[in-house]
Amino acid sequence: MSRSIEILDRLIAFPTVSRDSNLDLIRHVEGELGRLGVASRLIFNDEGSKANLFATIGPQDVPGIMLSGHTDVVPVDGQDWSSDPFRLERRDGRLHGRGAADMKGFVASVLAMAEQAVRAPLATPIHIALSYDEEIGCVGVRRLIDMLAGLGIRPRACIIGEPTGMQVVVAHKGKTGLRAHCHGLECHSSLAPQGLNAIHMATDLIAAIRRLQADLAAEGARDEDYEVAYSTIHVGTIRGGTALNIVPNSCTLDFEIRHLPADPVEPLLDRIAEKGRAIETAGRAVFPNAAIRLEPLSAYPAMSIDPDAEIVGFVKALTGGNSHGKISFGTEGGLFQRDLGVPTVVCGPGSIGEAHKPDEFVSEDQLAACDQFLAALLRQLTH
Ligand SMILES: [Zn+2]
């Protein structure tokens, strides 16, 4: 059994679902790195229940290559697994377990490589960055970035090991999630025009969102490298009303924008907010306190790096391939790029198509390919 599989076995056994603590896993990794003589910095959340980990192997005073992964996983509730999701199950060349693809496989491969790296005469250091709460909107890593910025640590480049089938990824869309609270006036439904129907306000806003989507699809930025070539907006949930004979005074809807790097999100938000104000103004003819309030839920920026950038060629050479791609799902890469100015690519084992599902897996071949990739990185960074 490869060292990375042994480590993955340990990592999967920590049930680091985003709503729960990741500290047992982080303490375990801190202990393993400590045994190798590598010191870890932990950056905690306010409650002290979760932490990021940052560690450097090699010279401490030179910018290094940062290998970044998140430690949290999505829940397994309601999913029909053939084996315990929090125990590594080896079956037909596949390594099953929650987080195997997204993204404990990569983290295991990095920690296996670390055991070699501490014995290598590194000219350029390797930084290991592990975060919490990625799955709920890249929340935890922001503190890690603040810490690095505060210490003046700016890695030369960052590789995020989200599952891309070990293909080098140079761009992904950004995402902004919002909640719209619509406030109307309740009344008996037999007197409906005397009230202000909050569900109707919400559906007017949805109509505006859908018009904006149609415009973006027809005239917005396009990039055929993406599975969906344009920016998208969709409403995910709507809640309102209590009974058929009451005009509802409240309706809440959640929607998200997933935008191409070439479509800045602010003008899109402005257009939706403007429509919200117009609906509000119309409603005030009936009810002076009519309101639509937009509450931000989560957001991360798009990521985009020039395919001709040095890091892209460097990482491609490590994979032995020469192609690059773009992905529809998000990563922490946009934040590293925007807030720390670090050239970033995404490249990791497994497939996003296998993530977040029952019987999630990373194949042994993919994990071995990642081991080889990191071994090649280590050779490149050695004197
Ligand atoms: Zn992930």
C-alpha cells in the first residue's frame, strides 16, 4: 500500500463535515508534521472549534510553492452509501470514502510527499495550507490569507488540489449567493388588493432575475472552454405564505450568480438591486413600509490566470501533459489570487463528478499520478 493511501485512510476517518469541528484532523496533521520536525501554525475561527493549518518545509525566508487543500467535507445525510463513508473502502482500484476526491486524496498525497521533502535539500520551500469551511463558501481560508498577508508571506505560486483529474486548470467562475427578503402587508384574501402580496413581490424580482439571465446568455461574456459558456443566475429556494386565505406579508428567496471572470459581478448585483427598489416603490402605493432587502450569503471571486504564465507551464511540465482547462466549480484560488496576489492554478486527483455523492472515490491510479506529480515538484525545488 502506498504511503498516500495509508494517510488517506487516517484522514477519511475524521468526519470533518463543515458543520462540525475539523480540529481532530488538524491536530493529527500537526502531530505528524511535528514528528518530521515541521512546525505548524494554526489559525482558529472565533469559537476555537475549527482551524486552518500553515506549515513550511525548507528555507523559511524565501517564497515557496504553496500546496493548498480544504479539510472539510460535505454531509452524507440522506445519501445511500454501500460502505461506511468515514472508513476508507478499497474496491476495484477505487478508494471510497467521504472526501476521497474532494479533497483528502490530495491532502494525503501532500503529507506523504512531506516525509520525503524534509530530507531533501530544498532551494525553494514548500508551503502546506489546509483550510476549514471551504464547502460553505470558502469561509475559513480568508483568515489564513489575512495571517499570511500580516506576516508578509507571499508564496511564489499556489497549487490547489481540487479534483481535476490531474489536469491543470487556469480559470473558474466566481459565485455570489444572496437572500432577498420581501416585506408586504397581510390582509384577508377576500380583500387582496388592500394588502401587498410579498410572494408577488418575490415573483416580480424572479422575473427580473430571469430576464437578466436571458440577457447574459444572449449578450454577456462567453467562454466556450466552460461547460456552460456564460454567467448564470438561478433561484434555489423560496419561502412565503402561511395559508391560502391570507395575503402573505413575507417572502424570502435565495439566489446565486455564477459569473465568468470576464463578467464582473457588481453590475449584475446593481441591476437586481435596482429592480428590487422599483418593486418596492410600486408597493409603497399600497403599503408605505414595503421593502425588498438583499442580504449577502456568501461570495468568492472568479479565478483566472494567463495560460502563458510561468506557473502554468511549470505545473503542466510536472503533470507530463500540455493541456489546460477551465472548471465550473469554485475554489479558494480566486481569493489567493485577489487578496494575496499569488499566481494560482488548480490541479488535483479524482473527478468533481465523483465528489459530494454517495460512494465518493478517488481511483488508486489518480492518487498515484498525484504522488508522481508531487515527487516531480520536489525534484524541481531541490538544489
Ligand atoms: Zn473541494
